[in-house]
Amino acid sequence: MGRYDRNILLKSVGESGQRKLNSSRILVCGAGGLGSTVIANLASLGVGHIGIVDNDKVELSNLNRQFIHKVTTLGMDKVESAKEWIKLYNPDIEVMPYKIRLDKNNTVELFANYDVIIDCFDNYYSKFVLSDAIIKTDKTLVHGGVEEFSGQVCTIDKNSACLACFIPELYNCSCDIVQRHGIISPVVSTVASIQAMEAFKVILNMDGVLRNTLLIYDGVRQDFRKIHLEKNKKCPSCAK
């Protein structure tokens, strides 16, 4: 436990909290920009089992924000590159790579093996797949998204507002092709660190989790604001 001494010194963590982290199972969906920082934070916290879902390979253009990948892993599957990084950083962590594309047929089954799911995907089709699956389970989803200089985070479970509750106009989007847009590492890292903090609070059953709350970050103005969310009675997802 010496590795986690600074975690344990926190009264809200202690040895019992650290053991909860060590025995927790978190699934990171996406090993790109958000996923890189989320994975690094989970590994530093001592999360004992990390699952990673991604079916892409490492490209040179990823390296401006996806720092767990390296020049030496160009062309490697991102899940394997991420696993390699974790094992070098903290070999005690059990890592399960899934080089698959999640869809409505396999997501709920995969969720059964994990306590918390973290949405690091970069398209809304895949994000809604995760949100829909959460409605059918007792799991918790930490949603995150970034674009240019801003990002957003909220935490979703079957009793809270879901993703489609507050952006129903995008729910029927069937395209999972990612449009190219500018993005810089500090914005991605900030949003991803908040996602990791949300997962930490969920595992330790702490107050202040962003359920029914959308946290929006503006990196240019260095501004955070919260928007209260409510379940949409006409939601195309959870209302059904």
C-alpha cells in the first residue's frame, strides 16, 4: 500500500477506500484523447482492473493529445498500446483490452463485468449506445465530450437524466464517422481528469457526483458552469 500513501492520507479515502479502489473494475470506452488521461488517472489511483474498448490503431496525429501512446507504438492497436503503458507504469493492475466496436447487441453483456463505465468515445452514435445500455443496468456511466476549446461531463445511471434527455435531436444519428476538428491536449486532459474524479467518487460513494448535472468547461475563458438536468418525459431513449 506504500505506493498509495498520499491517497490513504486523505480522510475520505484511508486504507479501506484504497482497498475499494484496488478491487474496483472500471471500463474505459475509447483509448484516444479522453481515454489517455482517464487511463493514466485510474492507474495512479490504483484501480485494480481496467477494461479498455477501442478498435482503432495509433496514428501520428493522435500524439498531440493521446500521451499514453508513443512514436514506438504507431500502427499498434490502441488497446494494446494502452495496456503496454499501464503495465510499465503499474504492473499490479489487471488490464483487459477489447478491440471491438460496441453496439446494442454486446454492450449490456460487457457492462456486467464492471462497476463504472467511462465514456471517452468521440462520436455521438457510440455515446448513445453506452447511455442506452446504462438504462438497462445498475451501472454508472461517466459521460465526457470535447471539441476545440471546450468540453462537458455528467454522470448517468438508470434513475438520472440520460444523454438523450438533454440532446434528443442527436439521438437518431446513425453515423459513427468522426468529423475532424481542432483540439488541444490541455482541454482534453482537463475534461478527462474530471471524468476520472467522478469515477473515483462513485467507487467511494462520495457526495457531489454530477448526476442530473452537466458541467461545462470553457478553456479559453477558464470558466466552469453547471446546468441542472431533469429526466425528459418525452426522451426518445429512457422514456421508453
